[in-house]
Amino acid sequence: VGVTAMLIAAKYEEVWAPEVRDFIYITDKAYTRQQILTMEKQMLSTLGFNLTVPTAHHFLSRFCKAAQADQDACQLACYFS
């Protein structure tokens, strides 16, 4: 469950997520590719493939941080969104 949760989180958050074989290597081949993928399918099915909904506010918060915008500009952007 832990390995699969890390795989799902990495796929969701990372731009270049690790591959399944990387998780197999990390666990010293404790799990097979098929076991990890089966558990991923089961976990996502249980969650109804409902992880989160991206919002404009979330995007703007991250964008302002990346753009190093001042607080006034960020607040104005959030207000207009």
C-alpha cells in the first residue's frame, strides 16, 4: 500500500514521476510490477479516481511564488479569479 501510495503521489505531484521499475528497485524487488499496478488500480478505484480538483486559486498561488510576485499583485490576481 505504501509503495503504491508513493507512486500515485509522485504521478500527481511531480513533473517527471519515477517509473514503476524505480519503486521495484527501491523495495529491493519485494513487489512485482504487476502487484504494484494492481494495487494502484484498486486504490484509485476505491477513491473513485477522485483525488482533487485543481482551482484557479491554487494555480495562482503557485504561479505567484514561481514568478516572485509581490503580495499586492498576488492578492489582486486572487481577487480577480
